[in-house]
Amino acid sequence: MINKDDQILNLLGLAMRAGKLVLGTDPSLSAIRGQKVSLVFFPKDGGQSQAKKFSDKSNFYNVKLIQDYTKKQLTDAIGVNRSVFGIADQGFSRKIKQLISEKERN
């Protein structure tokens, strides 16, 4: 059985192919401010100042920030060299949040 991390990363690839990701730092920050995303991914090996900026924005706008994966894992999952992105689709967001809460319970 595939683990929760693999399921989440596979879903990110599907979301990318479906055109439901907001890619890059500035577009992601704008999407957070505009309440267009409910889930944002930031690499755990990303820069400290950027991490703080995303953390603060996410908290303020009540957007879930995920920092469980490395730049390489995120880039490999979506197939483009972007490690910061938001999910602009309720269905994908809901499923990923569900997998993350299951992962945290185990």
C-alpha cells in the first residue's frame, strides 16, 4: 500500500495536470491574499525569510501551509521547477487535508 506522503505527492501531480495549481512565490502570495487558495506548499528546505513570510500570510488569511516536503520532492511531484505553490481547487485541497490529518494521527 502506498503511504500518505506518496498519495499527497501524486495528488499534486494530478492537480498540476488539471491546471489547479498557482505556481511561484508572488502568484502564491497574491492567491493567499485574494483567498483563491486554501492550501499552500512551501519546501522544508526553503529560505528562512520566505518561510516566515508564507507562514505569516497563511496564518493571517487562514490558509493551511504545508512544509513537510523538500524542494526536490515538490518539483518531482508537479514536474516543473517550482517548489512554492498553492492549490486553487476545493476538491484537491479537501483530499490532501484529509490525507495530512490521517498521516498526523498515525
